[in-house]
Amino acid sequence: MKVPVCVSACALLAGCAVTDFTPYRGAQQNWPVAAGTFVDNKYAVPVFFGPPNRPYDVIGYLTAETAPVRSRRGAVIAFMARRAQELGGNGRLSSAQTGNTSDLCLAAR
């Protein structure tokens, strides 16, 4: 009986994360750019906390649901950055500085 309880506890603590990607369809626009913004470069792709300083294309909208253990801000950002990279993006435009569970996935021009 201890083995199933241990496996269940490990699965709960390890948690899992699920993303949902909605591709952008339609003509690319002249998306907003800025002279400067906050950029976090320690993840798989740069995470912008405002419009990037160069033109880009939006490839889609990425949302994530994570287990409570992964709900630390850095872990959620890292997970979403890896997923954005897997989807062909080379940047993330964070839509909120807290939570970071829904973002635009970007591709630089």
C-alpha cells in the first residue's frame, strides 16, 4: 500500500504543466516596438516585459496551466519560454508581470 501512496505523492509534487497554443492567422501587422524595455535573457528565449526594440511577427498566443509546485514565477516563465522555443518562437512578450500564464509567442524579423 505504501508504493501507490508514494507514487501518488511524487506525481502530485512533481506536477505537470500543460500549455495551449493558439496560432495567429492573418496578415502580420506593424506590431508595437519601443526604444527600450525590460528583457530577461536567462531563459530558452528572451522574455520581454514590454514591446521589443525591433520588429517582430506574432506566431501565436501561449497559455499555461501548472501544478502548484511549479507555480513559482521563475519556473512558469522558464516552462513557457521552452515551449515558445519548441513552437518556433525566439521570444516571448509577457502580458503580465505577475502570474505569466498567458503570453504572445514571437519570431523576430
